[in-house]
Amino acid sequence: MTTIDTHATSAAPSGAGLASVADWVTTTDHKKIGRLYIGASALAAIGAIVVAGLLAFERTDATGTALPIESLTQLFSIYRFGLTYVVLLPLIVGIALCVVPLQVGARSVAFPRLAATGFWAWFVGSVTAIVSIAANGGPNGGNTRFVDLFMLSAAVAILGVLATVVSLATSILTTRAPGMNMRRVPWFTWSVLVMSLTLLVALPILIGDLLVVYLAHKYPSTSELSGNRAIGEWAEFGFTQPTTLLFLIPAFGFFAETVATATRRRLTPRGTIFAAVGLVGTAVYAAAVQAPVIIRAGFSGLSGSAKVSDLLPFAFVHVLPLLGAFLALALTAQGLKHKPGLNAALAFGLFAALLAVLGAAGNALYHIGDAGLMGTTFEEGTWLAVVYAGVIAGMGAVAHWGPKLWGRSVPTKAVLPLGLLAFAGAALASLPMMIAGFADQPGGVFPVIEPGVPGAVQFEYSGPSELWNFLSLAGHAIVLVSVLAYLALAIRSFAKGDAAGDDPWDGQTLEWATTSPAPEHNFAQLHVVQSPEPLLDLKPSNRSDA
């Protein structure tokens, strides 16, 4: 038995309409499954960003409420769950599913039926989870049945993504082309492997916590957990940093791919960049401990042993991922000294990497007790930097690998301004929330909005709330406009644009060795790899190292 089922093929569509729909619903072609992930998460992004804008608008007036007060808890839950597990993670996994088997020279993804089942489990679970939140379920919800439904459906959705991640990791480990050892895998494939291995640790823990809380909520007499609020107490680690940094690891691999392609050189130092990307994966320790790892307030007054007991776990959970993110960005950016050509994907990759480093730095600062940021919107600002970094990386990846999936390309001069616009909007959405955190604006992953209840989260605080929240609102609006414009441009270009050719970017890796769009089984012949840049070896210029 092999990890690639040679009988797992889609029935060829006999015509338009129902036959075509059935082909997509039953497909086991990794490129189609990946595009289903990308398309669904893109539509979800529009709705989630609208919800983010509504909440930012609500915060601009600390003395009144523009939205029904009873709806705010549900909106916050949709905002957090939606952008994290219905947009960010499936978008990154979908792109990886499209690209990785092509990059490693495989004719299919490992366990294709598992990958397809994973998509449909994620899709059904995500839709059900959002519906249950809207029906007053979810974290801090008031309807017992729908709180239960949210926990089960969220677990199913995350389990679906996990199934696809298993397929990805197995593909990288077992289906590589002859000669492609782990030192020769492409940059993006390496980063996907790091992400996949860390998610195989983190996501089962999160699923287990959701199921434990579900049982405690379903049978309250058997547990001391605090009902619907136990979701935030037990599962909060899965919706915030540094766990969400794991979802963004492929953004660094994508940045390295675009630098190498744009400069048309071998990017070095290879091993050091690999190690830096791997360091970001140490954020998985946060899932292992399932609790905030902090440096306590009054750190200078602690004893020596107490300082060590704070510093060591803090370094593993927060400092090492930040160090890895910074080194991956800095070492890769060195390749830009060779004057890269005009490349929209490169700009998207750079913007995503910069936001990722901002999120990692903000995460480390947030967990220092003496900074006084715990419980403020500073955490939300770092989370937004991570989420929007993933959205921007996804936009760039679709522009970069779109020719291999659709056979047509998005015009560089048209898409480049949208990347700059999205980056400006992402910075404007996240940085004011971080600044407001220094001014003690209350925040929280799943805030409880209950007027008159002591300890309930309120929007009013001593700082200029209207200013920072208005700027964040403007940032969300800019991101929404850029995403909508990008989707319109991409749909038009991939449907009616000019043929891109098999290798439109003068690439270095195996995905550019097959036709565009790639056939169902990817390659007509088996490729033997002799270096990390097999296509570069075959080109007459054989360019030097970067």
C-alpha cells in the first residue's frame, strides 16, 4: 500500500451544470481541493472583515451603542473564530495543498480522499459553528443547545483541517521526487512541513479541550467548569498568539520563494533560513502548556530561581519564535540586494513577513507582566497583524501560483497597488489597537458584554478611544476594499486573461516544469532532482548564488 491511491481520481465531467458540480464535490485532485479551501475562505474573509468593521465602529463611541448590546458577544465570537479558523488557517492550508505536491514532484497528494474529506468536514463544521454563534451559542452564549453545537462543530471544523494537514505532511515526507532529500525541498514546502508538524501537536490538544468543555457543559453535575465561559478559559490558547503564529509559518517560505524567483538566483544561506523557519515552530509549546506563559509583574523583585522559572518557558514560547521570524525575514531579505525584477508576489511576501514579525514581537511584549498589557486590546492588535499577514500572503500566493492552477496570470501592474493598499490597511487596523492597549483599552479573546455586571468588558477607557478605534475601523475598511478589488481582478484575469505559459516567472522549482494549468496527475514524466533548484540547473544561464 502506498500513500497515493492511484484509483482516487475524479470522474471527468460529461458537460456543464450538475456534472461539473459533481466533479468538484467528489474530486480528489489536490489542486481542486486546495482551490475549494481558497474560495471558501476568501468568501468568509469578506464577511469576517465586515464584522470586524462593525465592532470597530461600535468602539468609536464609548458612551452609546450603535449595535444591539445583546448581539455584541456573538459578533466578537464570529470575529475571532471566523478570522482564525474560517479564513486564516484554511487559506494557508488550501494554498499549500495546491502547491506542495507540485513542488516535490509528486503526481498526487498523499491520502487524497483524506484531504477531500478534511475539506468537507471543515466546511460543514465552520458553517454550523457560525450558525450556532448567531443563534446565541458559542463562547459566552446564552442558548445551551447552541453552545453545545458550537463546541462540537468547531471541533469538527478543526479536525477537518487537521486531516488535510496529515495529508500534506505525509506528502512531503514520502512522495518527493528522486534525489530530493530534505535539504533540497523548496522553501515553501519546508515551511509547510514545519507548520504541519506543529499543527499535528497543537490542533489535537485544542480539539480535546473543546470536547472536554462540551461534556462539562452538557453534563454540568459531573464537572466544576464554569459553563459556557469555560470555552475561553480552556480553549483560549487556540485563538490567540503564539498558537496563531503557527498558521503563518508558510508566509516566510513564500517570501523566500518570491525573492529567489524575482532575483533569479540561488538564495543562501539555505540551512540557516531553514533553521530560522523551524524556530518559529517553537510557538507550539504554548499549546502544550495550554495557559499563558508570562514574565510576572514585579519581575525585578523576584528571587533568582523565580526569575529563571519565568524566563526559561518565556524564552521557549515567545522569544524563540520571534527570533526565528526576525532571522527568516532578515536573511531572506539579503537576497534583495541583487535588484529583483518587478514582481507583485514579492511585494506581497515582504508585506506578509513584516506583519508576521510585528505579530511575533507584539506577542512577546504582551506576555511581559510589567508592560501592563494583559487584558487589553494590545492582544487583538497582534492577532490582527497575524491574520492580515496571512490574508496578504494568500493574495500573493494566488498571484504567484495562479498560472499553474488556471493557466492565466493576474497583471502585475494592476495587482501590485492592491498589495500596498492591503498592507496599509492591515497596519492601520492592528497598530491602533496595540497603541490603545498601552492606554488600557479593555480587550479579550472572547469578551463578555453585559451592561451593569461588574468586570464586564466595556469600551470606555481613559485614552482617546474615538481616535484609535476610528483608525482601526479605517484599516478594516481599506483591507475589505483591497480584498474585494483583488478578488474581482483575479476572477476576471483567471477567466478571460491571456495564457500565462508554463513558466511565466522563470521559476526554479518543479511546479514550473509541468504544463499550465497542471494536469490532474501533475507530471507526464518523473523528474530526478540534483539540487534545490532543479529548473535552474537546466537553464543555460545557471545563475550564481544570491
